[in-house]
Amino acid sequence: MSELNLTDRFLLLPGVRYEHTAVDSEGFQAVVTSDGDLTGRQAAAASNDYGYFFPMLHARYQVAPNTNLRAAVTTALARPNFFDLAPYRIADDEEAEIGNPDLIPSRSVNLDLFAEHYTESIGVFSAGAFYKTINDPIITTTFVPNAGLNEGLNVFQSSNGQDGTIWGLEFAAQQQLQFLPGVLGGLGIYANYTYTQSE
């Protein structure tokens, strides 16, 4: 990461990071006949590893001594739940749930634009908009079971979807209540409203 003060009012923060993850998991799978009868369990093991680069760029422009505009382009990931990665299989007469060791994390590109104003009485007001694109979101799927499971079962498994988007608006206000007497003057109030739409 680097801090670039292009002018007295304009600051850039570019940077990049790399994350590598390796997962080894062990579990048990229910052994089920084609008629849906549980006959026991068997041990199972799986492994998976992945690595990604995450570039980012933050910008801040000081419109006035107490007012800033902030913009950012960032990248991030959300890893699967550890339980979902285990090679397990739980089954009964009506449904089955199986793990997915091949799950990869959801990755996002995030665009943010915010304005903030600081007050002399130790407060801040901000408003902004954000937009995120998500690759490989983790969703729960239902599918027709393969051989070895009763065809009447409903089978559930976490898997990676194709993509998704989220956008929204956010408003926030924070103010210290200095007008209150004595120790109460250290109290403050914080309010936030966020509106989002996703697909």
C-alpha cells in the first residue's frame, strides 16, 4: 500500500494484497441403499486450495476544512463455512444434505462514493452510494440425487452460483450530546439508514 498526497486536498491510497488458502477436511458419509435404508457410515476426506490477488484504490478530496468526498474501488472475498466444506452426507427417508469440498469463496468488486461532514461539536454526517458485483456467490441448491441415494429424496448442497449484484444508499449521523450536564455530556447518538437492492 502507498499513500500519495497529490495536492493538499487530494489523497490517493493504492494497494494490493494476495491471499492463499489451503483446506483439508475429514468427515463421515451416511451409507444409504437405493431404497433409502441407512446401513452405516464411512470416512471421507477432501482438500482444496486457492489464491487470489486483491487490488484496491481509495481517494479522498477535501472540499472544505470539515467536508470530504471519498471514493473507493476495492476487492474482497467471503470464504465458505467450514462445515459446508466437509465431505459429509446426512440422510434419512425423506431428504439428504451433503457437503461440498469443491466450494470456492465468493469474490466481489466494490464501488463506493461517500460525502462526510464533521461538526465542531464532535459529530459527523455522511451519505453515499455503493455498488458490488459478486462472482461465485454461495447458494443452497436442490438437485436430483445420483446413484446410491433413494430417488425420492430431496438433496440439499451448498454450491457456487454464477454472479450477483448489490447496490444501495447509506445515510449516517453521529453526534456527541455535549449540551447535557455533567457526565451526561459524554453520551452520544448514532443513527444509520441503509437501503439495498440485490439480484
